[in-house]
Amino acid sequence: MSELKGQLLGMILVLSIFGIIAGTLIPVFQNTATRLESEMDVNLSSQVSERIMNVNI
């Protein structure tokens, strides 16, 4: 019976560690994706305005 309790405790510890890691990494990835998206929007809009200016010249 004690072996079963040890295995259950090990599973609970592993799952909680993975939960903590996922809980910290998911917001980091979301913030990075949002920042990259905004930077890409700025870069794309500046490229489009440069091309429009080149066409008008």
C-alpha cells in the first residue's frame, strides 16, 4: 500500500511541476506574440507607406 501512495505522490508532484511551468510560460509566450505582432504591424505599415511614396514619385 505504501508503494501505491508513493507512486500517487510522485504523479501529483510531477503534474504540479508541469502545471507551474505551463502557468508561467503561457503568459510569457502570449506577451511575446503580442509584442511581435505590434512590431510587425509597424514594420508593415512603414513598408507600405514607403512603397506608396515610391509609386507617387
